[in-house]
Amino acid sequence: MSIKDLTVVITSFRSEKVIIECLKCIDQECKVINVENSNDKEYKNKIESKFKNVNCILTGENLGYAKANNIGLKNTETKYALILNPDSRLSDKTIENFFVAAKQNPDFALIGPSSVHKSFSNTNLKSVDSIKGYAMFLNLSQFNEVGYFDENFFIYLEEVDLCRRLVKMGKKIYIDSNIEIFHEGGKSHDPLFDFEMELSRNWHWMWSTFYFNKKYEGFIRALVKVLPKLITSSFKYIFFSLLRNKKRKNIYFNRISGLTNSIAGKSSWYRPKIR
């Protein structure tokens, strides 16, 4: 097992200011597939000229996190893949420790870093039902029956859904307290687009919440679960409209829109208004 057995998959969107630091942390002998959710040829040329181990795939449009990750994984030819967010940073031992964990449990499906850096009952590994989506180490042979991410999700809960399907098939998921990855969270894009991304986050969080619950519990139970969110968001939309607070009003409008679109069975169509 060596670095040649691993491909790092990074999905990006307007991430140039943070992804450079992420790529610097990755061994230059390691293959990297950067799936960029745009048609920015200048970005592709810049990344590939600076990092010879990176293959940047342009999607041509913003396909979202689930579909873009699937593109990267389907273009991976190595035994393992590491899905990584652009605003993540690896330590010197991160990849080495992933390999150590993989050797200890060769039939694993997913391994993730632990936010609590201490051993679990005299071992560094703990069996879990799900891991965070910002850093997922995949044993690709375990995904033949399960598939990868559900592409109906644009963003949010797609990793929870994947983990649930893996567990249902009897696949093994671990977190490892020896694996350290720094993740800023919510910083994958240029700060200039913060508000547009905030609007997008609110729309898709609500859309994904209903879709996820409907997928596993049915329409009625999902509706009962999200109804308080719909009522609360509606009151807050009215409240901030009366206060003429345009930003907060727009946020709650997007929450209502994302939820009602999902209830109506419409796709996760919303995209941040960024040129």
C-alpha cells in the first residue's frame, strides 16, 4: 500500500483562494482530481500548471457536491479515494495514518478523521454509522453494490444518505482518532460571494431535509417533521419584511422556497446567482 494507491477528489466552486493551500498539503506524488463546478478554463490552467499531480475536470455548470464528487470517483483508477473539501488541510501524517487504518481493517468501506483526538477503549478506531462529508476515505471495491452519492442531493445530507445505505448493506465505517484534518467549514468559496452562498445554503438545507426524511420515512412522516420549520420560517419572513430587513427576509424566503419545492417533488434546482 502506497501513495500510488490513492486519488484525492476535491469538488470546488469559486474556491481558488482556499484550494491552493489545500493542494499544497497533499503529497505531490498523489493523484488529485479537482472537479470544478464551472467552465472556468483559466482556473483549470492555473491549477494544473501549478500542481502537476492535479487533473482539473470542468463540469461546465454548477452540478452540486454530490454529482461532482461522483464524477471524480468515476474517474478514479486507484484502489482508494479521499474526498476532501477545498477548505481542509492535511497534517504531515494524515495520509499515512489513513493507510495504517486501512491495513488494520482491509474490508472497510469508509474511514474518517475524528474531532476528538483520543483513543477509543484502547484503540484508535471506532465503528460508527456515519462520518462527516469534508473528509471521507473510500475503499472503492466496497461501493460496487451501493453506488456513490445520490445525485438528487445538490448539497447537504448526501454523505449521511450514503453512510446509511452502506450500513444497510453491512459495510463498515470507522473514525480514527490518529487522523487529523483541519477543516474551516463554510469557507470553500471566495468571501465576495458569502451572501449568495448563504441564500443557497438555506434553500438546499431545507430541500435536502425534506427529501432525506421522505426517502427513509415516507411523505407523511417527513411532512410532519418539517412542518414546524415551515411555520417558523414563514413567521420570520413576515417579521423581517415588516422590519424591512432585506437580507434576513431573503434568507427566510429561500428556506420556505427550498422546503416547499421539495414537498412538491421538484428537483434541487436553486443555484447561487454568481457570474
